[in-house]
Amino acid sequence: MDHSHHMHPMEGHEGHSGGDMDDMCSMSMLFTWDTTNLCIVFRQWHIRSNTSLVLSLIAVVLIGMGYEALRSVSRNYEASLAKRLETVPNSTAHGYRDNDDDDDDDVENNVAETPDFNRSGQNREDASKRGHLIKALLYSFQNFYAFMLMLVFMTYNGWVMVAVSLGAFFGYLLFGHSTSATKDNACH
């Protein structure tokens, strides 16, 4: 069977590769400081000049800081949820109760003394379930963010790696006041 009709000469087909070969993203799997045709994660984030390099490195620092800010938001949410759950009474068949007495008069008094936000029928279990859902969303955002930062780091470009590290440094400096410097997330 003759397949010669499937073979196309390369001349005249430069447009099929997406443009000039000198303007394509380079992907190095080895550490480098070279920024020629460097793309950061996306083809559209293409470094073509010293100005775009500096702006991109600033953006990477800010992205790294954003990750630490998101972690801080998650920690603050968990702390506020724990405090809120302490104030939400457990529910019983009779109403809300703060103690384990079986005296019906005390149950009625506790219902009357319950703050307005608790009278809406909210109990600790419901509040805990809603809080856990929000914590799960925050956790998934953190993981997505961490993996994206890992991809940025994996450009294997020294300048970008330094920018990610500076973002972590400045982010921790601004948002990590109440946390340990020990990391528990292996991705970032």
C-alpha cells in the first residue's frame, strides 16, 4: 500500500505550528536561569521581554502571598466556627437546652433566654454540618492553589522559583502571625 500521498513537505506549513518557532514556549525539565521563551503554566503567560519578566515575577510573588492569605482565612474561619458552635445549644425534643436537667420549667426558661440567632431552629449539629461544608470548600481551594503554585515552581526557572519562595515568605510575614512555621502540606 502506497502512503506517499500522506507525506507533506515541511515548507509552506509553518502556520500549522501556531506561528514563528522562535516565539514558542520552551519547556525545560532542568533547572535554568534562562528566560528565553519562558511560559508560566499557560501558553498565554509568555515572557517576551525584561518588562514582562519583572511583571510576571511580581505577579508570582503576589500569587504566593495569596496562598498564605487563603490559609489564614481558613484558619480564622475554623476558629470562628469553633467559637460559634460553643454558643449554639444542643437541641432536644422539648427545645434548646444548655444543661442536662429534666425540669420542664428550666427548658422553657432556656428557650426564652436563647439569643435571637439560635431561635431560628439552628442546632449544633446543623451548624457543624454547614461549617464542615465550608471548611471542605476552603480545603479544596487551598489544594487547588497549592498544586497551581507547584506547577509554577515546576517551570524549573530559577527566577520563578525565587519568586514563589518570596511570595511564601511575604505571605507568611503578613498572614502567618498565629501559625507554626512548620508546613503540613507537601505540595507547597
